[in-house]
Amino acid sequence: MRTLLLIRGLPGSGKTTLAKEIATLQKGAICVAADDFFMVQGKYHFDPTRLTEVHERCERTAALAMRNGSSLVIVHNTFSQRWEMQRYMTYAEQYGYRVSVIDLFNAGLSIDELVERNVHNVPPIAVERMWQRWEHDWRTKAEKQVVKFRPRNYRPEEA
């Protein structure tokens, strides 16, 4: 089945590294991040006034890949809250893709370690703000429902 893989995590948690590694395992995989659109002549130039524009370009790129039937579309952004993933999930539903999410959060690292590891020089205060607003429980009630194993003689009143 065609898959949309969303990789979420704080700056420095390894999102890009993991996305690229997974992409090498699937021929024709499309790998995209908002950060890709801050690249100018091969160099990263963050401009906060362009945030809306680059996120829209990232969404359009992923949507186009899904519309074209790519077997695996990987989007690796911070995605600190569900609403940041929602449009991708909507496109996935529209184009018949299964959605999988890998949540790296802080990868077991401290803020100082994340700052040291991130390649875009995100300052500690910004990483700390993302950490504070991180939505750990991002799934809807319907998404949390799972089929559970029930013993043959299971009676709900006994549970």
C-alpha cells in the first residue's frame, strides 16, 4: 500500500537523517521538508518571513507526489502539534495513502544536546519553546481505537 510517512521531532533529533535513510530503502521514495525550501544556491538561509510560503510549498510537493502515485512519501518537519500534520493527513486520505508517523520528540537528548546537533543553528530558546508546546498525545480518539485481543470466554461485565 502507498504510504505517507510523517517524521516529527525537535531540531537535532535526527529527522532528516532518518528520512534519508528510509528513502534509500524504497525505490522512488519522495523525501521533503520545509527546510528544503530555505536552501539558496546550496546553502541554508532561514527567513522567518517565508515560513508560511515554505510550508505551503512543502505541502504542495507532498500532495503532488501522492497525486502522482509515489509509493512512499516522507515528510520530515518538526510537527510539534497535530494541526501541522493535518493537511498532509487530509491529502493522504484524498489520494488513498496509509499514514504512518514516527515521533522522535527529543531523541532522548537534552536541549543543549539538540542545539549542538541541529544543523540549522536553531537557538536554545527556540528549541525550548518547541519542547514546551510539544503535543505528545496528537492522535484523535478514533485513531487511538485499536482491536484488542479478547479471550474466548470474555464478558465485559467481568473486566
